[in-house]
Amino acid sequence: MFYSLKKIKGLFFCLVIFLFFNSHALALDKKASFALSHYIMAVMYEELGDIDKAVQEYNKALKADYKNSVIHLNLASSYIKNSQLEKAIQELNLATTFNPEAIEPHAILALLYSSQNKIAEASREYEIALTNASKLQPEKVEIYKSLGSIYLQQKKMKEAEDVFRLILKLSPEDAEAHFYLGSIYEELKDRHRAEEELKQALVLKPDYHEALNYLGYLYVEGEKNLVQAEVMIKKALEIDPDNGAYVDSLGWLYFKQGRLKEAIKELERAATLLADPVIFDHLGDAYLKIGDTEKAKLNWQQSLKLDPEQDQLKSKIKNLNN
């Protein structure tokens, strides 16, 4: 979910003046004093809501101290408040140039890019922000979880695995880290290791409904432990009854068990809860099994609309037409 521009404007107000003193460029000389005086005036104008004057003062400060990343950062904040996003992005990039280890400019760039639906750029900036944050707070697990999630979104599985393994070194009983490792190994087609990680997540957190459903679904896909899978999926549904993915898992379990009437009922319900290509693919298979080729085709076509890159599904439709 992307941040609205309104939220972004409220995310970042003024950095406190001591940050200015911590910047590399400040020395107790005439040039620095000139920059600081204009910086202070800019902060005051910004707090009073006079953004245009704040911008003028920040620019005057930059004339004296152009390489000061804090000034560029605050100027970007003013541009955001004036909805001048391209200028803000330019200033934020300058802030990162003059202070490569900074966190805030990259984080704000990520939010701005997200608001513009520039997913790749947003992910890149967020990754840098989290990497920099992890250097400053190497023991903070939540930073690594966020970084690992970014790697997963980018399909950087080796990097994601390394991050979640590091989390388990810092926090050995972190069920969520085991869950994410399970998803990584499943993506890498290592079903055995995926199942082992999910089992460990459930040992640490027995009511972890995401893990209950995931492991149950893997059992269904592997056509094994179906009785245990049903218990786990139904337990997940007790916790989150309107989760379309969980309802799909139950419907797919019934399909594998040959309980086709129950399967179609659950899969149809899942389709009303979640528009997912996998659900419509499952529905197509279920209708084909009972001989309703028309509904099978319609559901497979709906699945292709949601995800056109399904060669196996295209083959199923082609075979049906033949």
C-alpha cells in the first residue's frame, strides 16, 4: 500500500538544529556562521508555515555550505510541503551524495517514489536506508526484518536468506524469521527445508495462523499428511475466517481428497474474498473434474487476466479447446 502525498507531507517536518552541528561541513568560522544563521531563519519560517521564505533561507544557507546534507534534507522537506516533488527528490539525492551513510534522505525518497508508484526506485531507496540503519543499530532485529522483506519483494533470495539467518543468530526464538525462511526455501523449490522452517515457526508460536496455512498448503500440494493439513488450515481459519488464501487452501485440500462439491463451494467463496490467479486456476480444475468444461474455461481465463504469464495454464485452455 502506497503512502499518500498528504501522509508524506506530515512524515518529515524540521530536523533539530543539533543535526546541523553534527554535519561534516560546520566549523566555527564566518562561512559556517553565515550558513547557520540562514538555516535557523529557515527553520523558524518553516515552523511558522511560511514555506516560500523557508526555501529562500535554505538556499542562502547552501550558498555558504553547499555540501551540508542536513540543509539539503530540510530544503527537500520544504519542497514536499509545497508539493514540488521533483525539486524535493533532487535535494534528497544531493543529501545522499554528501552523506552516503544517512538514513533519512533514502527513507523519504522511498516514500516519495512509492507515492508515484515507482516500485523499483522505492525498493532501492528503502533497501539503502535499512542497510545504513543496520550499521548504526546492528542488534535491532526489526530493521533486518524490513530489509529481508525488501529482498523478498525484489526476489533476491540469497540476500533474504542471509538476513533472516542473521536474525536467528540475534534472536533464536523468532518465529517470524523461520516463517520467512520457509517462504524463501519454497520459492527456491526446496520443499523439505521450507516445511522444516515452518514447523519450527509453529513450535515457537503454535497459533501462528500464517504458518499454519502455509505448511498445510504445502502438504496439500505435496499430497501428503492431508489429515494434518486439514487440522492446520481449519485452525488458521478459526483465527482469520475471511482470509481468501486460507479458504482457497481448504478448497484445494477438498479437491485433492476428491470432495469436489465441498471444494467448489470453498473455492467459489475464496474467489469472492480475494482476486488471485491461483484461486481461479483451482476453480477451473475443480469444474473440469466434474465435467463442467465451460466454467473451467471461464475460471482459467479469469486467472490469465490476473496473471498473463502462466504458460502451463495456457496449455490447459488450449487442450480444452482441442
